[in-house]
Amino acid sequence: MKKIIPLEEGDFYLSEEGYKVFTQQFHLKRGYCCESGCRHCPYGYSRKTNTQG
């Protein structure tokens, strides 16, 4: 079961299209890479090569 992480200020911003974009701060708080190719991934995941760097 996944742990629910409460959102705090600085964890996300809204894109021009109105989507939540999670920041590096949130990803580090979550503690793992979801391998979805997130814009601010601090773990270095690349969808092109399917690897973390």
C-alpha cells in the first residue's frame, strides 16, 4: 500500500493547461522514482533509455 504524502507549499505548481506539476521537492519527499518521466525528476530517469542516471 502506498503512503499518502500531504501536499505542502512548493510541492507543485499549475501548468498553463491547469495540470499539477510536481516539483523536485515533492519527488524527494516521496522517496522513489515512479518511472513516469516526470519533468522535475531528481532521480535522473530517462524515458528514452528507460534508465536512471
